[in-house]
Amino acid sequence: MAANWAEKISAFSRSPSRFLSGTTAEAFLAELLRELRDDRASYNIKVILLSPLCEHPSLLCSSESVGEETALELMSVFAQCPPKSVQFRCHLLVALTSVLVCTSCVSGHSRASQDFLELLFQLAQDTSDIHGDISLRSLRSTACSCLRELEACCPCLLSQRLELLSGLRQQETSGLHQAYAGLHALVLRNAVYQLTQETGAGAEHLKALLGGNTSVAWEADQDSGLMGIKVSAIMPSLISGSMGTVPTLQTGPDCKELRSVLSSLLEESYLLTALCQADLLHRLTEVVAMVPGIPPAILRTQLLRLLGTSEVCLFHTTLLMKCAFTDSLFSAEDEAFILKRLVVLSQHPLLSTPEKLFYMDCILHFPENRPISCGDGDETLPVLLTMRLASALVPTVFNDSATLLSRFNLLSLVNLEEGEEGEGEERSGLVYLYDHLISLLHIVENGGSREIVVTFFRAAFLFLFYFCHVELYCASLTEKLCKLYLHHTQLGPHLITLADKTHDRMKESKWAVGLLQALQNVITKAPLAKLTLQDLRWHLKVLARVAEEGEISQCSTLNFLSSIIMPSSSTLCVSGDWRLGNSVLTVCRWLLVHPSLDSLLIPLADVLQHLACRYGDTDIQDHARLYYTLLTTLSREKLAGVLAQGAIEGGTRVKKRSLSCLITEGEGLTSMLTIHQTEKAVLQLTEANSELQKEIKEVEFNSQGPDEVNATLEAYRAQFSDPSFASEITLKYLLSHVKDHDSCFDQLFSIRLHFRLSDNHYEDLHDISVHCLFRDRPSPTVQLNLKPRRPYPTTLHASAIFTTQDGQSWHTALPDIHVAFQQVFMPLPAPPTWGQCSRLRVFEGLWDKICSEDRDSITSLFCCQVKEAALNALVEKHFLPYLVSDLSNTDEFKVLFFLPPQSHMLLKIRSEEDAVHFNIATDDWELLPHLSSYLLTITSSQDEDRLSA
């Protein structure tokens, strides 16, 4: 029974919607409650049963009435639970809180909520654990946490209990004092905020509130001014934005009671942990900000301690105080000290990168005593941050990406401010930033990692964003980016993104257009003799983006297209590559709507006609023929109307009126010319059942002398002189529809599967074409040929383009394909004439070499508890294709895994007295963790099979 419930709860947690599809929420909830009331169930299982109510209460309790009934049931279980089951009682309180809050029972003032609130206060006031069982203190702590959660989710719920909470806090001498202090501060802040929303509320109301009334909040007189307004939503911080929006309570100077409460909390704050201190001071700062009768100087004593803190959370609270009170609490010397401290902490070698980035962000949003701006959220520099002070934060190529960009942004702002008073091009700071950017460019040019590539382009955007008016540097950057692209054409998407972002953020700048035009020039003027197929793919993507700009002449682009497809020596049309042909058509499509189409008409028609007649892919021919027909029969206005994607106005796509009866189906034509995106996956690839069979050779029991072993090993290794030898693994998958049924995708044609790697451990995969896929027919088999660089587990991202029966083209993303470590295993790639004896010699030779001196090699031992019969079954099930010893020799099994391109994993499996020993030897030590994980999985599954049997 216990195992069944553990499996049920685990299945529910993995996917609640899938689990409830086989039952109903009401039935599952009834089962849970019935089992919780069952005295025969252990409390460990009951704790597990509470997890669905803690994690998904609104899913199981669909209404307030169901939530109240569930809460009453849980309180009944709590009342019957023996006091010694402290852990279960704590979990019950948490589950009750989740149910009542998420089903709106608390905000709805239900009877169950009132009873639960009284229960929590009874537990919070029960101090029997002071001289008794220490474990009972955890129950009080949980009750306090539940009270805080209720107050946070339903502000002002406990506002009538302030006096009681103050007494609990002052009487508590254990570690729970910290929890009570945080709860008291939160309730005080919410209560004061509630008073600020009351019309005419003042000192008397505040005094009455602090004096306390032990009745619950919703039992107060609803018509009184004090409770006339309720706050039913979680309140954000009141001092995170402009202080002009903070509500105030006009009390006059007579606030002795509130001042006394604040002083008491502040005096005790040093006893709390740093995180709790920060939260407490934040709440009290909000209270002081809302009550003008309390001077900010009440926080001065705490401030002197906080200015030198090394805790991030306390420093953040200090800045929040500064945001709230500025020169009312902080002197000019304090302000200068904090800013200098921020600069020091932003580069402190003992701090972590996130901490240093936080301090950098604090500099950019520093709350000044007399701010020039109104704090609208934009990054601005504080007046006290001079060039000399900021020079300590200059970026270097040795910084991590986030730190480098943060410093680059800060120094750019500093130089921008300095530029208003000096000569921009001659400033040393700007020169340094440009030189730093060029240094990053050189690293990218020399084969930098993906992280450094992204960092460079982000830094380039920041430089252009701040200094696009400095023509000297912008022109130089354009030139260097074009040279970079010619050497690394795979950076084309980054350059397109840089141009797009620059164009979007800097409307008045022409730099983006200049970059695109420069890229067009270097692409079209590059010698065609050196043009590779991979470079051509990227060139076409860049030229398609260039063709979108109406200001750029497209004659050179069209000449480039003509030169690559029309000569008789060109192999582009013959190859029939669909993606390459589609890239050419993309450029042509943009040229069809270009403002200078009249001057491009004849050469563009020639290109389209050549594609329609000569290209090796039927789909490309059809699209080219359609474009040619539209170009030669429609006016430019009508052509633009047919190809237009529709205007976006107010977030809604607006249908354009047909220009004539000739194109009343213009929208349909546009749909035919567009590759649509499916909302969810349509196809999936599932691994086909294929088992390697061990090829039985004659058993050669010859001598295994050193000479024979070495000679056989040398003959084996000689095969690897051919780089392509045994370098690929073949995986077979079934292409099928997903389970969700959509009739428009029942019959698919011309399916093109594309695969993208998630790492660089494998060579790129070629696209795979499948002629058709029908839902009512057997699934076709797709064969993936993986060529590992390093034989690690990996994930393949797959997508597909296909055509439906109505002629429309669709693009869909397939579920990721996970290639497990064991899928890379291959039997020993020995010559077909070798027998078992030769394979054994290779095994022994490799084992001796690995155990000798190779620095990349390693030996290890894996042990597990498996009986002899189970061991034989495990070998036959998992290792038979890779077994090099005789299966009948059960004293020791010798297994050899070959992992392309040239790695080996050797196992000697022997049953000892205490356990089964897997002695492991490998010539690539980095593979050992993956093998250990695999062995742990198969031996564990063997144990489960034995238990089930």
C-alpha cells in the first residue's frame, strides 16, 4: 500500500494534468483525505500524501466550498494526531495554509479560516517547549511561518493582533524571537498602510491599532472607519520606486506609541541573521516613510552599523533607506562613502561574480541626495562618479562575459557624460573602449568560443548605442566587421541581429544601413573561385536582409545571384539542395517588393526563369515559376499587395483590400508562398527496436603469448590510418505522428528533417528527406548517421518542413532526441576474418597498454550486489554483442566497447565473495563517469526485475 501511494504521488507530481486525466480531482482528493484519516497508515506516508495539497491546492480544491471542507478535514486530522508526531503536524499546518489561501477561504472570511487562525495563535503562544521537548519548537516555528504567509497573502489580516504579537516577540527567548520579530514588522507595516487608505485616519486610530483588540480582523465593525477598506492583494515594496507615490498618515508629532515599537524592534535587530535584519529594516523603513511624524533619524544608529557591512542584503537595505530618505538621513559624506564603497566592492577579488554585478547595478541606479532626474528607471550616473573614480572599473578581456559587459556599459556612460565637455574623438577613455572592442574582435577572429562571440557583439551594440555619433570609430568598426565576416561567414546571423537592434534602438542613425551595404559589397566582390557551399548559405541569408532595405541598390545582389546559378559550370542547380534553393528564392522575394524593381525587372526574371527550368528540386521550381508569373503579369503595386504579409496595427493583423478582381485570392496566394509554423509538435522520432546480435565465430584456443598479442594489436590499430574507419554510429528511428490528432496533418508529403546539435561533441548532421507519411500506414524508418568528435551523451534538436494535402508548407519542431551513452557503443571493429581468439588478443593488448603508462588512460572498479544467475542474465541482455570471451566461461566475462572515433572501454566482470566486481579500463578517462552511471542503471534495473519476479 505504501509503495502504491508513493508511486501515485510521484506520478501526480510529474504531471498533474496527465494524472487527473485518468481520474477526477474530487476522487483523488477523497482518496487522500480517507488515507490521512486511516490510523493504520504510517506518518511517513501521510507526510507524502500532503504534498499534492501543498503544491497544487487550487487544482484539487476547485472552489471555496471544497477548500473549506478540505481544511476542516485536515484540522480534524490535526486534532486526532498525537503530539509526538511533530513532523506530520508541521506538514499539516503548511497544507492547511496552502489550501485556505489558494481557495480564497482566508480572504472570504470563512469559518474554517477563523478556526485555523485561532489554532495557529494557540500554538504560537504555547511555550511548553522552553523546558520540555526541543522538537516542539519546530511546531511553533511552523505556526509562526504560517501566520506570516497568511498576512503576506491577505494583508491586514492580523492588524488587530499587533499588541499580542508584540508581547510574543518580547517574551520569546529562544531562536523563535527572530520569526516573531519578522512577523510583527510585517503586520505593523500592513496595518499602517491600511490606515493611510482611510479617509480622516490619524494619530488616534494608530494608537487604537497599536493598543490592540484580540478579535480577528473580519469580526471588527465593518462600518467603522478603521476597517472600511480592506487590502486583499499582496503589496509590493513602497520604497522601490519614486517616493512621491508613498502614501502618508498625518498623525502630527504625537507618535509615542509607534516610536516605542520601532525603537524596540530596532534595538533587537542586531540579534537577527543578516537576511532577517534586511527584511526587518526594509519593513520599518516603509513604516517611517508612511508616517511623517516619525523622523528618519530614528534609523541613524542602525545606519552607522550598516555602512560598513559586508552582507549584500544589508547593503541593499541601506540603499533602499537612501532611496526613501536621501539627505534627511544621509549626509554628503555618507553619500560619497557609499559610492566609493560600491566601486571597491564591484571589483573585490573575494566576492562572487553575481555580487559584483549587483554592486555595478547599484552604481547605475544610485539614489542621490539631490537627484537631477526623477528616477524613471533609466540607467543614469550619479554626479559623484567621476572619470577618475570609475577608471578602477575598466573592462579587460580576462573578465567574464557579464562583468565585461557591465563594466563596458558603465565606462561608456561615464565617457558619454565627459564628452559633453570635451572633444569626443580625442578622449583617452573612448579610445580605450574602442581598442578594447577591437581586442575582442581579434579574439573572435582567431577562433574564440561562442561565449566570447556573443560578448563581442553585445559590446559592439553598447558602443554603437552610446557613440554612434562618432563617425571615425563607427566607420572603422564597419570595415573590421566586414573583414571578420569574410573570414567567418557563420557570424552572419550575429551581424544581422546587430544591424536590426541598432536600427530599432537608434532610428536617427544610418549605421545599420551602412553596415548592410558594406556587407553587400564584400560579398558580391569576393572571388567566386574561393566560394564554398557553406559560405554561400550565409551570403544568401545576409543578402536577403540587405534586400529588405529600400535605400540600398540591389543591382550587385542580382548580379551575384546570376553569377552563381546561370553559368553552365555552376553546380548549384544540379545539386537540387532545397534549403539553398529556398535561400535564393528568399532573396528574390524581397527583390520583388523592392522600390527599385523597375531597374531589376529583366535580370530578376532571367534568374527566376532559370530556377524554374533548371533547378533540381521540384518545390523550388514551382515557387520560382510562381514568382516569375507574378513578376511578369502584375503591376508593382499589385505585386506588393500579393506578397505583403499584412500590416500590424495595435497588435492585430489587418487584412488588405484586394487591388482588383484579378487577385481576390491574394491572401490565399500569400498563404501558399509562406511556410507556416505549427502551434505544437506534429511529428516525433522514436527509437526503433534494433538489437545487435553477437556473431559467433569459431573458438580459437591458441596460445596468448606476448608476441602474438602485440602483433594482433598492431594489426588492429593499423586500420585507423584511414580517418573514416569506424568513425560513425548508425541510429534508427521511426517517424510518426504525435498522439494529438489533427486531421489536416494526417497526410504529409515532401518531409525534410533538419537536426541541430546542442553541443560540439558531434559533427553536423545532414538533412533527411522522407517522401510521405500517412497516419494510417506504418511509420517509415529514419537512419541517423552520427559522427562523434567525443563519444558523450547528447541531445539533438529536430525540426521538419513538410507539405500538407492542400499544398501549404509547414514548419514544426519535433521533441528533442536524447542520445544515451550506451547508444554510442559499437562492437570491436575487427576484420571480418578474425575469430574470437584474435579479439581476445586485442582485448589483452589494450588492457596491458591502458594499465601501463598512457596519461589519458585510467582503471577503475565498480561493485554491486548481483547473484550469479542474475549476472549471467545481465551479461546476455546488455553485453552479449560486445563480449569477447566465451559466454560459457562464467568465472570471468570480458567485454569491450568501442566508441568512435577511437575510444575503448574494457570490462572484466568477476563474481567475488562480497560482490560482483566490474574492473574497468579505458583509454579516455573522461568517459568513466558516463560508464559508471550506465552500470549503475543496468544493475539497479536488474535488481528491480528480480524483485518483481
